[in-house]
Amino acid sequence: MKSLYLSLFSLAFGLAILSCTTAGNTASLPQATLPDTPLFKRDTISITAVGDIMIGSAYPSKSNLPKDDGINSFKEVDTFLKGDIVFGNLEGCFLNSGKSTKCKDTSGNSCFAFRMPERYAGIIKNAGFNLMSIANNHVGDFGLKGREKTVQILDSLNIHYAGLQSHPFSLFSKDSVRYAFCAFAPNENTVSINKLDSAKALVAALKAQADIVIVSFHGGAEGARFEHVPRKNEIFYQENRGNVYAFAHGVIDAGADVVLGHGPHVTRAVEVYKNKFIAYSLGNFNTYGMFSLKGPNGSAPLLQLKINGKGDFLSADVVSVKQDKVRRLTLDTNHTAFYKIRSLSNTDFPGHQLDFSVKGRISLKNN
């Protein structure tokens, strides 16, 4: 029976991965070691989640690196980067050298191509991160070389990741809990957010092997004009950035326990659907250099999410942070991100069952 189950599971995985790739791509199933720990239900699992991370790019010049060489990038918030899972979106690649064909302007005035020095990966690891999405529009800024170096470094640091067609998912165990993680984006060489049936097939296959399935997406239009969650495809710069509402609900229908969104560079609403938590955009968390930090782009949440052993939402503490070009990443005593989440959730999801009455805390209303 066990061998039959594993055969069926392998078949489901193969079909899911095959359908996630683009035409002509022959990416094979990654050789993941499936955890064989017994099913174990803990009372509470803690997931800390943030949005985009790019702590300094050496391209097109070293002037886009912080003066402290990134060492203090997380100094003001590192006491909050704790949990069973500490997640962020890696908005760029790790690579020491090379030019990007993406940018014609190499003066640094309008070139949005990011390669963090390889040594910066250790700074991110030491800050506490153990799970990262690499499904976004900047992981491929330096082509195959940048993507391959990035996954090599993440592997060496034991940081779990997913999102490339060559690395669509990750399976791992921590403290007797079996986790699965997959990530999606609308960009080349990433697992597509716009192929919902394929995404659901992958999530369902992962759920067959994991206690907790975490899904990440990089989707939606960008900037302060796009804080709200529309229930339709978002077209931005003539690119289909996905229907993030349909995507989030679809992967939860398929078995996802937590959905973490990023991409718009601003904070968006949160929702609990079928007892599962969705963050539609976690904004710019730590983005040095070329990123706009004006207005809503400069504030973001650091979410400390609690779920039970079944993956159901219990509560979330929202630590509001802010960035500017001088002080960089700091705590926001005005709680801007929390109040923004409350306002947008009330507007975008009227009738929700979330309680925002305690400052900095999201919980379920008492029925």
C-alpha cells in the first residue's frame, strides 16, 4: 500500500510540475527528500512573514550598496524575526559580478536590475530567515547565472526556497512538523500565477505529503494607486500580473494553509478564507537603493502569524515598520501598516470576521 501511495504521489507531482512549465521547458522534478516523520499536530505554529527584501545592489555601481555594507540592515527589527518559519521575498539574485541585458542605462539613474553581493546572503540568514520566495521579476535580472548562484547559496545556508520552474517547491521538516512551500509569479522562468489549475494541482500534491502548506505569490499592479484587491486580472505595463483574489482562494481550496502575497510594493488587505490566512501584499520590507519609498511605499507590516496544527488561523501581531533613504529600516511607532491593513480589509472585504480592536493585533471575532 505504501509503495502504491508513493507511486501515485510521484505521478501527481510529475503532472503538476509538467503543467506548471511553459511550452518548450523541460524542467524536471527536483530531487526532494520527502520527510518521513510521523504526523504530529502542535497546538500553535508561528510564522513570521515580510515582503520584499533587497538590501543593496552592486549593479550598475557600488554606490547602490549601503555604507555599512548591509551589516546593520535588520538591526532595528531583528528581535521580531523569530518563529518556526521566518519568510521573505528575495527581490533579486545573489551574484558578485556580471552585467544585466535588462538595462540600457548603466549610469544608475533608471536601471532596475538587482544583484546583491553573495556575502549579503549571510546577513539575511543571520537575521533569522529560513524560507524565501524567489518567484518574482528580479530574480532573473542576471539570467541563468544569477538564478543558479542564488539557489546554490540558499542551499548552502539551509534556507528553503521555491518559485523557479527548476525549483517549484520545497519540502522540509522542522520540530516534527512537515512543511511544503511553493511560490508563483507572472515572470519568465517562474512558476506561473496565471495557471491556476496547475497551481492547484501542485498544492494538492504537496498537501498529500505535508502537515502545513505555505503558498507565496508575487502578483498585482504596483504602487500607491493599487492598494485595493480587485477581483480580476491586474494588467500592469501590459503584463498580466494575475487575479490574486482568485489565485489565493483557489490554492486554499486545493489545500493551502497560508497564502503570503507581495509584488505591489504597498501594503494590501488581509483575509481569512475557510479558516486560512491570506496576506494580499506585504509591501517593501527592506529595499535599499532604487526603490521608491514615498508615501505608502515606505511602510510595511512584519506579520507574526499564529496557526494551529490544522493550519487554521489563530491570530496575527502586526509590527509596523517604515523605511526612508537616510534611516533605512526602522520601527514605526505610529502603527501605519496596521491601520492600513485594517482600513483596506474593512473596505475590500466587508463582512469579514476579523477583529482589529486591539492595536497591532488581528484576531477572529467572537461569534
